[in-house]
Amino acid sequence: MGVQQTLQNFLTNPMYLATWGGLVALSLSVLIWDLRKNNSELPSLMNFVWGFTVLYSGPIALAGYWWSGRTQIDHDSLWRKSFRSVSHCYSGCGTGEILGVSIAVGLLAFKTTGTILLSFTLAYLGGYLLTVGPLMQEGVGLNEALKDAFYSETASITVMEIVAIGTDVWLAGEAGMGEILFWTALVFSLTMGLIAAYPVNLVLIHFGVKEGMMNPAEMSA
């Protein structure tokens, strides 16, 4: 049995579905509790970013939030800043990709090429806008935020979506929206995109192509 078939079987296994669903629900509950109880001073858009990041990647994203996104972190670092940065575009890219795939397959009945193009377009726009928003909340002007987001995020979003969409197409194939594999492959592929884009953000921030999001301890609502 090949890797593809093994993953397909795993992603449609009822035990996996129940376990992952429970972990995501628990992770979201912990996130919401912590945001309200201990980190209410974070900007409102950050709540959206972390909420969707955890929704798409469950305990993996929650661990990233706990490590890099809380005001209680003992110190900031390139590694933490890079995870916050990739999470911003990930929350938007993930939303755009889900919309793109759903519209392409469910509404327009696109084949593979059309699905890829529409999904990438909406994912790029989602990630781009979810980067512009936090920059403006940090005090950056609209025009500067638009230019900075385009310059600094294109490489990260492109890598993220090549991996995410490629993984989704490889696993789900021609699966329709009524099939479990359509959704589980989509969620799995999003996390693969997040992992792939993280080192890209490390490099971009290290070389000053992007600044990355500020220390949450310095953020105010």
C-alpha cells in the first residue's frame, strides 16, 4: 500500500475523525478561555487570527499560540515572531482556500485546473488582507500596509498554497463535497501549508524582507 492510499485511509478512519474533532474542539475552548481570561488586551483582529488558525490546525496551532502569541511569553525571538507572522496569513489563506475549493467544486463544478486557480486566488487575497489588517492596527498607514504586505507576504503565501493545494489535490483527487475525504484532505493540507511556510517566514524576517508581528506583550486593544 502506497503513501497516498495509507493517508487516505487514515483521514477517513472514524477513530481519526472523532479524535481530531475532539482535539480541535478542546483546543478552541482553551484558546477562547485564555483570550478572555488572560489576554483580553490583544487586538481584536488577533482573536480572529488565532481562532481560525486553531480551527484549521487544532492542538498544533494552540501550541504555537501558547508559545508565541500570549502576552505572558517570557521573551520574544525570531522563531516566535515567525510563527505569529505565518499565522496571520495562514488564517486568511485557509479561509480563502476553503471558499475557493468549495465554490469551484460545489458551485461551479470546475475540474482540477480551475479549482487550483480559483483556490489560489482566493487564498492569496485572504492571506494578503489578513496581513494588511494587523499592520494597520499597529499604526501603519493603508498605502504602506498594502505595499508592505504585497512585498513581504507573496513568497510565504505562494509556498503555503503550493504545498496546501498540491497536497489537497494529491489526496482528494476528484472527491466531491459529499465525501469525507474532500474535507479531511482539505484540513490536512492546510496544516501542511502552515508547516511549509514557517521556515520561509524565518528567512524573510531574518533578512529583513518583513518585520514580522510585534511582541504580544507590546500590543494593546
